[in-house]
Amino acid sequence: MSAFGKGLLDGLRVTAVNFFGSYFDKGRKERLFTYQYPEERAPIPENSRTFPFLVADDPNDPVGTIRCTACKICEVECPPKCIYIVMDRDEKGKPRQRPKVFDIDLSVCMQCGICVEVCPFESIKMDNDYEKARYGRFNELVEHLPDLLKPNAYYHRIKPTEAAAVDAKLKAEAEKKAAKAAAAAAAKPPPKPAV
Amino acid sequence: METVYKWLKNLATGAPDWALLGVAMLVAIGFLLAVFPGVFAFITWAERKGLGRIQNRMGPNRVGPVGLFQPIADGLKILTKEDIVPRRADGFVHFLAPVVAVVPALLALVVVPVGAGLVAVNLNIGILFAFAVSTASVLALFMAGWASRNKFSLLGAMRAVAQVVSYEVPTVLSAVVVLMVVGSLSTLDIVESQRGWFGWHVFKPWGAIGFFLFTCGALAEAGRTPFDIPEAESEIVAGYHTEYSGFKFALFQMGEYLASLAMMSIGVTMFLGGYLGPGSGPGVLGTLISMGWFFAKLLAMIAVVIWIRGTWPRLRVDQLLAFAWRFLLPLSLINIVAAGLWHFIPSKPVGWGVSAALLAASCWVLTRLNGRAYIEKRSYRLTS
Amino acid sequence: MNAAFWILAAITVAGAVLAVSQRNLVHCLLALVLFFLGIAGHYFLLRAEFLAAVQILIYIGAVAVLILFAIMLTRNVTGTEIPREILGGKWWTGAATAAIIAGLLAWAIRADRTTATPSGAAVLVRELGLTLMKDWAVPLEILAVLLTAALIGAVVIALEEPPHPNPLPRRGEGTPRPLGERPAAPSSAQTGEGKSGGAA
């Protein structure tokens, strides 16, 4: 019975070796590919995306340094219309260039990323946080401005190359604007003395 | 039960007989009902951990230390699931089928001696009774498939019935060998006949082949891999228990595992020496040691069955039936002849040699004859 | 005539009555299984343990399954209810027949004084086997031959297949036709109609 049944016994030997090896072998921690959630999480690639978030430049004053100017381009371009923006106005009714209300309905958002593509101020970006389960289906799944606002350091942490490119672009734009302002200031005639 | 009855009689001499008998019966039944479903729960945990480690992943490790309470969590989950019965299903038969699946397995455990003198009922026809009630579980498969009013369930049920009925024959014939040599159908006599060094029947040539035949038959009757076509996850939806959910499904699983436990216990009794082992004998300590031996052997068999499940692929249904009718059945008949030769040839070494040679030769011949059936290439008529 | 006898008798009679009165065939069969179980219980009461176990093994494990297969393969899958007309509306003919037969059997049993009194001891399998092999060896062998003949007959019936009227050509036979060509007259080509032949 050597040829017949030998494969079966070989198979048994392989699995037995694997079974005991998974307890005693040297490289067993890497061999067991289970990610023990929630203590460990599987690594996600940099380009993965789930829902949008808003970037703030200074973590100490997130609301003040928000990049978003409430231009509402993303609200108009969003295909399922999951964004709702209300511009912040001061006491006289003059618009401050930042949102007062910025709601994203997670149950509607289809994670297409169009809002990111059309934003002219690099203020809305795609997050990759997938732990968004809530205990309700309606109001609990709407994210408001405080939830959406995350600092630039967070953006660098989750998407380093993209954040570096965005920062370089913003710096280049700022330098160009500063150079233009300096050139305009130099070309301007000296101010008239007050009469 | 008789042991408990005698012990109680020694303890409480004034009590009436029927009370002592009733208490002894309750103790015996309670032991069976508590221990073997407990072993079933343990097997579910061991299977998940064992298969996980074989497959380079961890099994359950959240509920309790190393996941030991996972069966409790599973039980609670399945108890709280909604019990869906299809509207056109035959309600009465649909309800009875899981019951008919579980009860024969529990009945077969009644004649298994778990320790020295500890058998629930010492029937004269012990082994025959165990096999008789095991065959009654065929009806459950059929009832489940029929009552669901689902063509796929029925197909799965027919395949399951064909498989169980085919494998009953070599199983019973391999048990016949043991009965021939022992001369009695009672399980206690069978175990007692295996006393002595290497006295277990599995160490004799007909016993080794008989153990192999019996294990194949037991695995196939319970529907475990590699014979789990009726209920494998990737087969005909879920076979005969497609339309079952909630506790009835759990009862089917329990029935399957309990049937395999019952058959393995009978196999341990007949071939592996039951509760015999160094240190098992009369007296309280000896009885406890004998119980330990029995459960150790049973757990060893369970470990091997789980190991086999994690290793071998599934047999196709025609390969399954061919294996039963073309390999196991002739081998079991030749096994009977070999056992007869072993028993009746006056000189022991010649008897051993003749029967071992006969069995080895028949194994070789049968594998050569069946070889083509296994590795034949399928021919497809519609392609070139 | 203890309580066990009456309980078992009730179960047996209930099974028998249900087996002939149910509308659904599978329910009838399950009631018949209950009847077999009751009879097995009676055998246990009569200390014929071997016969009881064999009753369960053969009748429930084999005969009931056989009847189930027969029902399943001859009825449509969804199960048919037996129409009332086949049973006949006249229940009293059945009752009269049953009464006549029961009366005859009772008279015959009571009139026969030569039966041995039941000894009360269990029939040992060993004695059964010895008797079977010594005194009744020839009928045993005749029964074995009968069973073998039945087995062979069943296998022959199951194996025999009528030849297919339009068999596809086996590998290597027949010439492949280019696709799109109309087939010849039906009598000539054995590949039958359609453009499906010769899909090389």
C-alpha cells in the first residue's frame, strides 16, 4: 500500500508539522496572519479613501486656520448632494470666508472624491478612517464641522506623499502671491501726505 | 447504572427499591446528557482552534481564556436566532426532523461503557442495539429534505441517505468481526475481552483492518470530511438542512457531532480497549482512572478526526459510493474470513501470519482494482 | 399486563390508526414508523431483545427508507394529498373487515392449546445463532441464495440503460463539420440536427 495512500499520510504529516509549528516555531508570529482587531489593525495603503475631512493648518486654532472658505463648489459638484454648507457671517452680515455649518451625511456620501478634485483651496481631503459605525441610521451618521476638522499634521500622517505635494503647492502659491504683492508695492507711487 | 444502584444500596439500605432504581437511572441519564453534549461543545472549540492553527491562523481567542467559552457564545447566538419555517413546508415533519436526528445518537450512547462497570444499561444485545438506533437517524435526513419543499434540499437529502445507507454495511460487518471473536454482543464483555498487554483488538491483524473500516464507516455515517458532501459549505446550498435556522439547525449540528461521538465511542469500545489501561480496575480510584482512559482514547480519536478534516479534500459523491461498495465491502468480508482463520488455526504464529498475509494481499488487490476508478480522467462529451 | 404494556399498546395502535387515516403519504409513513417502534417495544417486553433490535434495524432502518424512496420517486416532489374518493367514503366496510379478521385471529389463538408458555427468560443470541446454524442451516442457505438473487436483480435493473436515440459521437469517431454548414438529412449523420457537432 505504499503508493496508494502515501499522499494521504504525507498530507497528514504536513498539517501536523504546521500545527505544532504554529505554537513553537521561531517565525510563528509572522506566520499566523490573523490581525487581532481591535488591538492590531491591518495596514492600509496610502491611497485608500473612505470619507472626506477638512484640513486646518494650526492644530491650536483649528477653527481659525481652516482652509475652507465656504465657496460651496464641493456642495454643488457632489453627485449625491451629501454636503451642506452655511457661510459664517459677522454681526453686520458681511461674510467671513469660512463655514459656520459644514455637514456631510455619511449614509449618502459615495466616496467618489469629486469634492476633493474640485476644491480650489486644498481644504477638503479624503480620510481613510473606516471605523464609522454608529448606533443610529439617520442623524447619528451626519458629521458636523467639529468632527470633520483635522489638523494638517494628521493629513501628513495618513497620506505623507500627498500632503507633502499639497504643502509644496500651497507654499509655491503663497510665494508667488507675496512676490506679486511686493512688486505691486514697489511699483505703487508713495502715499500722499494727509491734509 | 447497575454500579450506581449497588453503590446506593450499600449507602442507603433502608430506602425502597424503586426509589434507589429511580435515582440510579437519573444519575446515569444525567451523566450521559451532561457529559456528551459537553464533549460536543468542547469539540466545536477544539475543531475551530485546531483547524485555525493548521491553516496558519488563530482560532477563537476572545471569549474566555484561549476562547474556551466560545461554544457558550455560539449556543447563545443560535438560540436567539429567528426560527424561519418556509410557508409551504410540511410543518410537523419539519419540526420533528431535528429531533429524530439527535435522539438516535443519544440512544446509542446508552450502551457505551465509560468506565469500569459504568454503562447506562447493560443490554445483552448492546452493540446490536447501538447499530439499530443509529440506522434510525437515516429517517431524519430524509424528513428534513422532504419537509422543506425545496428541490435542492431533497437532492441533498437523497445523496446523504445514499451515503449513510452505503456505509452502514461495511461498518456493521467490521463490527461483526469483533463479535465473532468475543462471542457476545454485550459491550462490557467486549471490553473485558481486551485485557492484558497488547490485548486491544486493534493490535490484531483483523482488528487493525476492522478499526480502519469502522472508522471510515463512522466518519461517513456522521458526514465528516472527507465524506461531508451532504453538508459541506460549498455543496448544494446547504443540503438537507438548507431551510433550517436557529435552534433546529443547531440540533442538526449537534446530532451530527453526537452521532460521530457515539460511533467513535463504540469504536473505542470495540477496538481500542474501552476503559482499559494501566490502573483501571474496581474500586473508586480504579473506576475514575478507567473513566480517564476512556475519555483520553475518545479525545485522541477526536483529535485524529479533526486532523483529517483539516487535511484531506472531499470525495466526490460517486467516488464516495465507489469507495464504500468496491473497496470497503469486499475488504470487510475478507476481514471476516481472516478473523475466522486467525481464531481457528491451532498454532498461534501460523494463525497470525495467515490472516495478516490474507489481509495485506486483499488490500493490495483491491487497491489495484480500484485504482482506475479514482484517477480516471473525466471525459467530456461536448469538447474535443 | 403491566403499565408498560398498555402504554406501548396505545402507541402501537395509535401509529397503526394514523398510518391508514392520514392524508399526506409521508405522514402515513411516519405513523408507520411509530407503529414499528411500538412493536419493537413489545418485543422488548417479551424478553426477545434480539428480535426487537433487529425490528428497529430492518423495519425502520431499511423498510421505511425503502418506502420513502418509493414515495419520493413516484410522486411529484411537492407531495400529493390522497383524494378522498380513493379511500372510499364507506368506512364501515373497513371496520367490518377488520372485525372479522380480528375475530378469526382471536378464535384461532385461543383455540390453540399447544403453544409453549413463555419462559420469561431472555432469548440469548448465542442460542439463536447455534439453532440457526445447526437445525435451520438449509433454510438459512436458501434465504441467502434468495437475497443474493434479489440483490443481483436490483443491480441489473439499476445498471441497464436503454441506448440513447441520438448519441453524441464518442471521441475519435465522426468527422468534424465546419461551423455554419447545414447538416445532412437526419438519417445519414448520427450527430443529429443542429450545428453543435464537431466543436473542435
